[in-house]
Amino acid sequence: MARQLNRLVDSTLKKASYETHGSVKLFDGGGLYLHIQQSGRYWRMKYRIGGRERLLSIGVYPQVSLKQARDERDHARQQVSQGIDPVQARRERQQSQREKLDNSFQALADEWLVKVHAETVGATTYEKNKRRLERLAYPYLGVRPISEIQAPEVLDVLRRIERQGHVDSAHRVKTLVGQVLRYGIARGVAARDVTADLKGALAPIRQKHFAAQTTPDELAPVLKAIDGYRGAPETVIALELLPILLLRPGNIRALEWSQVDLKARRIELAITKNGDPLVVPLSDQALSALQRIEPLSRHRSRFVFPGARSAARPMSDNAMGAALRNLGMKDQQTAHGFRAVARTMLVERLGFAVELVEMQLGHRVADTHGRAYNRTQWLDERARMMQAWADYLDTLRDPHNNVTAIGRGRA
């Protein structure tokens, strides 16, 4: 049933309902009508294009008002006059919007995080970078189509971070945004990495140096203090291993028993900070320390050093640093600083090749052609170096120790 009216008015529409009118079409002119049905009141528009009658859905009344429906009708009539099919134009517009959403910065960044970043960095680094994107980039770039992002808007995001005093974070976010854009290029949805245009636009990072004692006379009291530390067994042994393993503190505290092979005398980290595997040969001293912690943690946790509150989590990331501060070393020696100690003394005091030391520190080492060495190389030489280093630390801790600490080697 259809009812012809010259023009609809709001008062008529407000009273019109299925209960009072049944299923009816109330026409407004120009093909526009309100179709009242049991399920609701729907704006429709009839039009003809290419000799065929078509029907355009405009919306539901009263969410779409009479004025809004008329505006949509007028726009559709204009399209028809230009030979454009309003229904097809809407489908194309919706498809374009879906593609923009699918190719938004956040969508591509989420995909990159899972498919690329998670496979190339350690879990801790992954989570930090994921949070950086979520907190600092997504609120401003998240819904933007990646193909439309320009350098000035990226710079605006970075300036916000910089103004809060987090210059280092601004540089890290710039790197992450650039990596996502390059992933977009590989996926065929971005043309270029616009962060390349921002070189020199941010304040330089002030290099942070971790406190470290890099001479024997300075290091000896630190080692003696650690030897005398009294605390939870997990913290005591983690501190003991900190100077001799050359690992980052985060790698030690999150170390899992699945990564430790006591029989083969090695630790194998599948992914390190720079995304490569790393093998750590165990000296006699390191092996002894791990054998002491094994009966305390292996049966109750997958972590070598489980957390104090929950064995399902690793030791707190502040545990070793707090222990050093409790020993009065706040401005003398940090947990991370032991890597600088080893880097200096292994080369200058024990005479090992810098390439060998860098590789054991988990740094990228390239050959003469610029190709990165595999970090599972030179294991025999590295095992001798790690034993020599542990022995040398013993002599510093106890000058009367009869161990001969110098064990020179070169790759």
C-alpha cells in the first residue's frame, strides 16, 4: 500500500507507525519515501539510471531526519544527472573506506609487530616497542591510511614526545614508524618511508653511560662486596653470574632452564636484543653457580631466577640493581655496566681480540666484506675466553688465589 502526499512534515512522521498505519510508504517527492514496516521505518529512494529502476537505502527514521533524508536524495539525484549510479558509488566508497582501514598505520603496525618484529627481537624489547606504538603513535597516526602519512605529521607526533622531555623515546618511535612504513612499502600499500625526511629534526640523544669500574683496582672492591652480599639465594647467584656471563641483566633475570644445557656447558639464547641467536659457553664458575640454583628453582619454575612473589614470572627487573645500590654502589657500578667492564678488560688486560669480545657481548660483528658473522662461530675460542675471564675475576676478588687468569686467544 502506498500513500501519496505532496510533501512530508515532521509532525506526520512522528505519528506514523506500523501499529497505526500498517505497512505503508509515505512519499516526499523526487523518489524519496519512508517505508513503514513492522521491523522499523526506513528511508528509501527510487531512481532510474541506464533504463533500469534502482533503489537506494538512506537510513532509519528518526536517526536520519527528514532534512537529512532530503539532502541525501538531492545528492543522489545530482549523481544520476551526471550518469553516476548512487548505489554503485556508495559501494565503491565503502570499499575504499574498508581498504583505508585495512591499510591504516595501526593495522600495518600490528601486522608488522606479529609477523616481523616478534621474530627478530627478544620478548622484552618486543613488549616495550609494542607499548611505545600503542601509547605514543596510535592515538595520532593509528587510523591514518599508511599511504597518506606525511613527514610533518610524523614530526608532530615526535615533537609531542620531545616536549615531555623524552628525547630518547622520540628517536625510538621515529625508528619504529620508519620500520612500519617500510613494511607497508613491501606490502605494496605505501610509497616511501617519510621518516627519512626527518633526519636532524629532533634534538640529539644524550648518551647514557652505565657506571662501571674499568681498572683492576676499582673492580676488586666491587667483586668483594658482591661476594659478601646476603639476600635471597636467587639474587645472590644472579649477582654472582652478572660479571662473568657478559649477558645483559634482562637476559639473566629472564633466563629459562630450557635455555641452559649444563652437560654441554652452555646457554643458548634464541633471540637477543639485535635479533640474532647467541651461545654463551659456561666457565667452571658459571656452571657451579647454575648447579647451586638448580635444586632451588628448576622443580617449581621454568625460570632459573623466579620472581619472589610468583614462580610463574622471572625475577624483578630491579632486583640486581637494587642489590648493588644496597651495597652502596649507586654511582660506582650498575648491573649493565659489567658489560663495559668485560669489554675493556678482556681486550686491554687479557689480550683477547675485540671481535671475539664483541661477538660474546651479543653485538653484530662483520667480516671484511661487511657480512655479519654467525654468533655460533668461534665457540672454542670463546669458551677459553670465558674461562679466562672468570679466573681473572677470581684473582681480583682474592689476590692470593693460585688460578692463572691470563688466557690469550684470537679468532
